[in-house]
Amino acid sequence: LEAGGTAWQAVKTSGFTAVAGQGYFCNTTGGAFTMTLPSSPSIGDEVSFIDYAGTFDSDNLTIGRNSEKINGAASDLTVATERAANTLVYTDGTQGWLLKNN
């Protein structure tokens, strides 16, 4: 399933490692889990995610940075916003992955 260049994957219900160019429906109704970003990303790589069941506020999705920065910070990102839908775009080693609203 491709929409706007993103290859959307089946619903994820537990931790996994994302692949550049793919989008993920993340269902945390069974508990919080981690989506780990790809290793060795290239400029312009994108990973998208959507709160499938509207439960990120009670069961968070953690974005594992996999040694790269997220929004310039050397820490994982916790997504706790119900119905969050975002795309992360890789820039460089200084800023790492940056959030862009869909």
C-alpha cells in the first residue's frame, strides 16, 4: 500500500525496527512498546507512524533513536499524544531525525 511515496505496513502491536520509506500503524492497546529507527540512515530517509487505536496517551509509543539524535537530542522520543500521526525525516549527525507533521 503506497500513499505519497510511503509503503504502509500492517498494524504493529509490539516492538520492532522501522525501515526507511515505510509507515506504521502502531496499536498500543496491549501496552507501550518501542519503534526503533533504522541504523545508518541517509539524508531524506523518512519513517511515518500513526496512533492506530488512539491509545498513545495511556500506553506510549517510544521512538528508539538507534544511536542517532532525534530533534537534535541524544535521547529517545516518547509519543504520548492521542491520535498522533507524524513523519520523521533524517537530516544529518547534528540534528538527526526531525519531526514533520503529515
